[in-house]
Amino acid sequence: MTPENLPALLRRLRTGRGWSQARLADALCSASGRPTVTRHDVSRWERGKRVPRAWLPYLAEVLDVPRERLEFATVTDTGPEPTETLASLLPPGDALAPLATRSGRRVGQSTAVDFATRAHGLRLADDVLAGGDLVGPVFRELDAAVRVLRESTHTNEVRRELLRAVAELAQIAGWTASDAADPRAERTYRLGLDAAREAGDRPLAAQLAGSLGYHLVNNGRVPEGAALSVAAVAEAGPDAPGKTRALFHDRAAWAQTQAGDAQAAMRSLGAAHEALTEDSGDAPNWAYWVTEAELDVMDSRVYTELRRPLRAVPLLSRVLRDYPVTSTRERALYESWLAVAYADANEPEESARVAAHVIALSGDVASARTSDRVRVVLSRLAEYRAVPEVREVLDSV
């Protein structure tokens, strides 16, 4: 049998007792006499974001398991197998097969171009609107494109362009669904991946796979998401445009960070910056937003997750100085990592100042991501409640 890693072991032992994450946190507080563990801490442990080394004796006690078993689980590999490919991880489906009897009109290249243009317009809208605002319009466009693809008659070349348009619409639909906590995100990404693969567009297939991997990692399925993120890099290949390879390496770095592989994450960050310097200007429209500043943001997020605030704070501060004020969701998200980094640097007053701004920004954003980050920030600030500035923020919420 494959050795069980710590996140999987903790999750199995907890659910086997019928306990919630909050119930396990309460049991640990009682056993240790220290009321410092929260449900969010347990969630991080079960997602592989933190290794609770100081809490292993108490975990062993409350879960009735030998401490040696927990210690062994902390060194069990959680990373993806390097030989895994997209084909093995996600076999193609048949949701895009043409209908046996097609009653739709004959369409040409202009129809595919119209759908692709609308996809890019929705991507640009996502820069200033959150998932809750866009999810309805995006899915209407995706459904319309899929109907045309399946019901109309068209040449093989037009079909390839329609497939690309469906894939691009599926990517933005999956992204907005994930941001809106809409359960359609995963199957939408899979639909788009099928379309990109059938179209023979490997970078676009990697874009869908990497997006799905990012979604899975951020929703607690770290090993699965990490495997997809790494496979996306391989799927795109070394000849893909530099901007796209930079994006895929960046997503791999995030997944590797969550999987606890700091060295692999740092290598991926370096590869992302190197790929961006090689960009020849032939990147597809969907990679328009990949810039040095965005790579710096991911660097900072990884540094924060790895508890390296001296690297994260100056980098994030510099990027945020010039970041567009119209990108409210992104500012809220990025500042949330800055708030956590300040807390890690033992600067609770600065952390509270930034946290207050994160909360203010998030109040008007229909995004599950920002809501989740606000909870993370508040949990991180809780240990500094004795500081007046922190207490004011916590009490206001």
C-alpha cells in the first residue's frame, strides 16, 4: 500500500471519529491547555499547507494514534509522479461530440471568431468584476458556443476554431465559477480541456489543466491539483510561447508550495521568470495579463506561505504601489498576503492596517476567494489580539 501522508491521515482519523475540523481544534486546545488552535489551522494541516510538528503529541493523544505514525506521515511524499501526463490524469470525455442528426445552420469562420472575441471581452471584464458578477453571462456564452459546435454543420477547419473558442470560454467560465464558489467549475474546466485537446492546441490544453489544478489545490485537493499543475507544464512543451510557460510554471510553484515541496516551488518560480524573458511576443490573447509584476505577486504569495516575510513584504509592497485601483478583487487578494506576511514578521500594527483595507475592499466584491482570504487574515491576527490596532480590527468584524 502507498504510505499515507499526514494531511490524508489526519483527515481520515478525524472523519472516522465523526468530528468536524472545529471539534478537533477544540480537543487540541483542551489537551494542550493552549486556546490557540482554530478550525483554519486544522484545515491548513489537512490541505498540506502547514506541518503541525509542535502539535503532534497532542494530535496523537486526541486521535488515539501512536506519535511515531504521525512522524512517519510527515515525511511521506505528497508530490505528483513526474511521469504522469494529462492523458493519464484526465482521460477525454465525449460532451463535445457532434449530434447524430444536426439541424443547425451551416456556420463559417466568422462565427468562431465572434465567440473567441466574446471570450476575450469576458476575460477583460474579469479584471474589474468578480466571479459572482460574471458567472451568469459567461455560462450563457459558453452554452451558446457548445450548442453551435454540436448542432451546426461546418468544415473541419471551422470546427477546430469553434473548439478553441469553446475552450477559451470554458476557461473563463471555470475561473468565474471557482471565484463564485459555483460547483460547475471542475466539470467546466474538463469540458474546455477536451475542446483544446481535440483542437490540437497544446498550450491552450495546458491552460485548462493548469487552471483546474489551481482550483483543486485551492479547494483542498492538493496532491491531485499539484499533479495536474506539473503535467500542464509538460503538456505545453518547451516550444510554447514564453508568457504561457511562465504562467504554467507559476501555477506549478503554487501547487508545490501547498504540497510542502519548497525547493520544487522555488525552482518553478525561477523557471517562470526565465520563460517570461524569452517571450517573443507571439503569446495568445488569453495570456495578455502575464507580466513581471504578476510573477512577482506569485513569488510573494509563495514566500508568505513558506513563512519568509522578509522576502514577501518588500516585493508585494512594490507591486501594489502601482497596481490598478480598478482591480478591486486582485488588490484585496494580494493585500491579504501582505497582511499575513506582516504578521509573520511580527509587525501586528502594520498587519492590522493592511487587514482593515482588505476587509473594506472585500465588502463590495462578489468573490468567494476574497471572503476566504479575509478569514485567513483574521485567523492569523487572532494571536495578536492584545495589540490595540489588531483588537480594533477584530472587534469591528
